[in-house]
Amino acid sequence: MASSLILQPSEDLVLLLDILKAVTLIVFLPGLGVIIGSASVAFVFGCLGRQSGDHKYMLAAHKILSKMQLSSGLNFLYTSVPILSLAMIYAQTLYGTESLIGVALMVTFLVAMLSTYFLNCYIYDVEQEVHSIRVLEHLNITTPAGKAMASEVAHHRDAHAQTQGLHGSFGIVGLMLASLFAFACMDVVFHPEKWESFTIITLLLSVSMWAQWFGFICMGLALTGAGFMIMFRDDKDCECLGKLGECFAWGFGLSLPFLSLVTAFALPDATWSLGLSILSILGIGSVAFALINISGSQSRGLLASGFFVLVCLLFTTTTEAVKLTLVFRNATHDHVHKVMIPKDKGAH
């Protein structure tokens, strides 16, 4: 069934695949990055709340999830569908080879689906625990009926509190592993000599893959920070989250130029081009504008403009997506032209 969906490449199909890959990565990189970043921060706050018994941490975790996370369906759309799209693109582009990249990405897609399910369960657990906390705060426990109700609500709260750690850790770690495997598969495509002979060991021994993945995680946390700066700027109850977001955007944003340079030097020379150099300069310049804005605001004792920082970081993410598309095209250029349908046949 899957093999029947793989067509011999033509010029029009190759162009369509390039556009689809760029769009997929433009959605995938910031979408999954922010989902992982915001869920990770909320998970840490939830752990602090359970250890200290202070409900403020759990309320902060709930606010983060309610403002930074999407609905269950949209979470699946941003975490899983792009990986499925990449699996089809890679399988189609590597037509005529014995490469199992498409299969590896399909397994990654299933991991992402399962992890997103656990993440959605975690978000539901937090919502239910916070709802129970608020009910208990307003419940009259001076009467027997009130005491019975309070006991039932407390039991409901504790049940969801117990499953939070399991659901949250499975969801977040699972999505991080899914993104790691996705970048590992991308990196294999960038090295044609590995197409038909890669193993788990070779996947994990690539410097360029680790640089790209750490860059993705740092970008996700930086975007999460920019989101905090916007969402919690005027929130007096969670004002500290706005300042935390500024620290995230500055700290993780600062690492992006370095990781971009490591990736550039680690990629095969045959995949590099002048266009990639220009995109790298534009991406690093955009990050620099965001960092200058944050530093300038901090020196004046003000909270930086989250919207400006977010736009700069999204522009950088877009340049990274286009860069990965160009590297992919350069790495597969010779193979695609070897198996491509000749123009005269395509016309008939």
C-alpha cells in the first residue's frame, strides 16, 4: 500500500515536495518547540507545587498550559502530522533506493502520536487538580454534607495529582525523543553515503544532528519565553512568569548563533551554498536584534517587548526551515536527477 503511493519523481513533483517540506518545517519547528518548552516549564512548576504543598505553583502551571498549549486536536496537528508529512516526502525523494528513512519516520510519527496523547492527559490532570483546589477553597466544610463533599473532591484531586507525573514525563520526554529521531532522520538524508546503511548508533553519532536538535530545543524555549513576555506582561498574579520569559528568551536565544555555526561546519561541504550562508546571516542577525532589545530594556529596568522578540525569533525559525529545505535539496540533487522522469516522457 505504502509503496504504491511512491511515484517516480518529475520536475513538478520535486518542486512540490520542496515547497511542502519548507511549509512543514515552518509549522513543525516553532509549533513543537513551544509545545515542548511550555509543557516542560509547567511540569517543573507542578513538581515544585507537589513537593512544597504550595498551590501557587500548580496555579502557575495551569496558567501556562491554558495560555501556551493548544487544544488536544491542534496538539496532534503540530506534533504528529508534520512528521508524517516528512516521512512521505523523504520516502518519495529517495525513490529507487533501499533506504528505510521513511519507515523510521513512520515509527517516529507513532511515538509522537502516543506522546501527544500522554501530554493531553497531563494537561487534563492539571486542569482537574486546579478545579478541585478552587472548589475546596469555596466549600463549606462546617456541615456533614460539606465534609463529605470535601472528602470526595480531595480524593478526585489526589487521583489526578498522582497520574500527573507519569503522564507529563511520558508526554514531554516522548515528544523530545520524537523530535530527536526526526532530526536524526533528516541528518541521514544530508549524508547520501548513509542512506542505505544507517543504524541507531550512526544516527546518534552525528555532530550536525545534535547541533540542530539542541538548536531546536533552545529555539522552542526562547519562543516560550517570548510567549510568556506577551501573555503574562500585565498579569499581576503571575508577573514573575513575564520576567522568567525574558530570561528564557535572552539565555536560550544567546545559544542559537553558536549552534547555527556548529551545524554549518558539521554539514557536508556538498550541501552548502551561498543561499545558505545568506540565510544563516539573516537568522543570526534577527536573533541579535531580539537580544539587543531585551538587553536594552533590562538596562532601563523595563520588560522588553515580547511581540518584537517573538517576531524576530519566528523569522529566525523560518530561515532555519528554509535552510534545512535547501540542504535537503542539495544533498538529494544528484539522486533525484538520476531517477527523474525525462521531460519528453513527462510531456506524453
